[in-house]
Amino acid sequence: MTKRVPITVTYGDGIGPEIMSAALKILQAGGAKLDIETIEIGEKIYLAGNSSGIEQKSWESLRRTGIFYKAPLTTPLGSGFKSVNVTIRKTLGLFSNVRPVMSYHPFVRTLHPKVDIVMIRENEEDLYAGIEHRQTDEVYQTLKLISRPGSERIVRYAFEYARRHGRKKVTCFTKDNIMKMTDGLFHKVFDQVGEEYPEIERQHLIIDIGTARAATEPENFDVIVMPNLYGDVVSDVVAQLTGSVGLAGSANIGEHFAMFEAIHGSAPDIAGKGIANPSGLLLAGVMMLAHLAQGEAAARIHNAWLKTIEDGIHTGDIYSEGISKQRVGTEAFTEAVIERLGQSPEKFPVAAYSTADTLMQINFDRSRKTQRKELVGIDLFLDWHEEGRDASKLADALHKITDEHLKLIMITNRGQKVWPSDFTDTFCTDHWRCRFHSSGELPIKYHDVLDLMRRATDAGFDIIKTENLYMFDGERGYSLGQGQ
């Protein structure tokens, strides 16, 4: 007899309580062996004065169970509230977001009847690091952080997933023609790790054309792996191809914890109306059961759901005249799935789960030779808004504070080189990057940088940020200016 497994559940916000009640009712009727601990996080906790949206006792439950089944949450509008979804993923180390997306043609209307893609998204870094600053009156900044260990872990997960689930191809989307260092690293790691899986086809596409092809030729994709922000956007695009984002569930997998959720939001505009589709959260629950090695229950529930869709019992978001047979609300849909437990679909492939379907925690080796790092310069970012915003005037003023160690070699504005330059029509803001580089053979120490900063401050310059310029084993560790 299968032992009951402790899990943590939150009913969430908006439509969350309705669809979580429906999903749990189906899971338990289908034979899931779950010992449920309920916590409350999200909007009510935010509004009670907790800016993180989650209390300590909730963290304690998650640590005890290691499994989180989560309904959609609402982050209140306004400053001071960080996304609790991102907080949970990063705190628990849920580095991999796994979203299987399928078309249910001809029973759900779609222009793309052959969608069968697994989206695997890096879940912890990239722009979702959430490090932002206002630096001048006109300019705001967010930091995009891509790490080699983070990239290798998610890429290896994608190839392992493909191998274990009989997938034949893994595609990577980046924008490394522009972000040559951050996205370039992700692409480089993709190629390096992919060489260890010779039986799996490897493909890389620039994010813009890749998204266009995924949206128009989804049958040509199998597994897609991406950095965080791209994955968030493209997975919704691909899910919508199937007819509704409400049909897609997702898993968030880490080394010690796992979280399962629908990919859609809390939809407060339809909350309490009894019309929400619980399918995405239910299918996330099926993924959870497979992860917990309760494959028989996962298959029983999944097949009952497929049979319900085949029989044309549809909620309003997927109801279509001439295709659907009955338009139902949340409760009636739930009962329809339960009535079909033990049945199998006739048109769709019958769902089956084995131990191979457990969403694995991969072994990850972080051992790596440390590279030699050499300081060769500094980027000083200045808030400077003299009338006319003439870069040559700024350069003349900066030349007065240079010494034999560091020489001004470039000024950029919003990344575009504006000095030295013969082109004076570039639009400039009050945010200037001033690059100082080693003057020659003299070694650069950080006290040389500090001396430069002191002279700049004494001269009245407003330093808002600095970035050290390093060489790593002789390879440049910083980008050139646009136009340099």
C-alpha cells in the first residue's frame, strides 16, 4: 500500500481557492495518497504588513514536506511588494521550471494541432534577480545576471529530461548576437553540455526568430530550454497555441524541493463566479503525483481528464460551438472528471507513468579551475547634465583628473559610444559611462581606482556606479561600447 506523502498546499488568491478545491477533490478521488498541510501566502499576507507575502510558519511547513502544491497568487500593485512566486523559487532553489504543452485537437480549437513541446526555463537568475536602481533623474537600471553554474545546471537538466523521456531534440533560445557575454555564456554552455548527448539533436536560435517559429511552426520543436525571462514569455506563447493557457501545468524542481502550479495567474476578474478552468492546476497535480512515484494515480486522473475533454465537457475558456458538447462551470467539470475515473481516452494517446517520469534532481559538479583575474580599468558612471550634453566637454573635464595609471578611452550614453566620435546627433540622457583603462605596462591596483574616484569627486563629478574591468586568463571580461 502506497504511503501517504506530506505536501504543503496554498489555496491562493483570485480563482485560486476554487480551482485548488476542484483539483484536490479530483486527485483524492483518483487515489492520490497525500497528507496535506495548508498554509496561507500571497495577497492577504502582503496586506497584513508582510512585504514578502509569506510568513515564517509557512517556510517551516515547506521545509518539512519539501513538496508545494500552489494555486495562483496575487502580488498587490505598488512599490514595496516583491513577487512571492519569485521569492519561493529562489529561496527553495527551484532552478528548473518544466512546462509540458500539448494541443488537444480536434476537441479544443487551435490553429496548431500538433503542439507537443516541453518548455524548460531557468528559474532563479537573469533579469529576475530583481536588482534595480534609479541612478539619475532620467535613467533606471536593472541587472541581468547569468552564471555558468546556473546555465550548466538548467541546460543539463533539459538534456537529461530529453534522454529520459525519449525526446529527440533540444533547442536553445538566446539573444547572444546582442548580449554576447550573458546570453553568449548560456549558448556556449548549451553547446558544451550538448556534446555529451550525441543521440539528441541540438539547435540554437536567436530569441526573436525562435519565438516566431515556435508560434507558427510548433511541430518542429520538442524540448526548448531558455534563460528566465525568455522562458517566461515564450512558454505562455506556446501554451496559448493549444487554445488556452488554462490547460497547462508546470513543475518547479530543485535539489531538495519541488513546487507544482498552473502557469496562469489569479484572474481576480472571474473569481467567485464558478467558471474558472481547474485543468492547469490539475495537470500540475498529475505531474506532482508522477514526481512522488504515484504513477498509477497520475495515469488514472490524467486519462479521466483526457476522456472529459474528448467527450466535449468544456469550461468557458475552451468552449467552442460545433466542437464542444456541454459548457460547464468549475464544479460540473470537476464532477465530470471524477465520473470518468477508470476510463481511458479513445482519440488521445493513453497516459502512462513510470519511475522514469519522476522529475529528477540531477547531480551537479561545481568543481572548476579558477581563472586568473587581472584588473585593467574601471567604468565610472556619472550623473552629468551640463547644458547641451556635449560629450567632448565631459571628456575635456575628465582629462584633468587622469594620471599615469588610468587613461580615459571612451564615453558612452545608454551604451552608445559618443566620445571619441565625429557624430554629434546621438540622443543623450544624463547617464554617462566613462571608461578608464590602464595607460600601458604599469600594473593597476584598486587603490589606483580609488584615487581616480577621489579626484573625480573632488572635481565635482557625481559618481553613481562603478564597474571594474577585468581580464580572465587573458580574455576580456567586459563588453565593448556600441560603435567602439
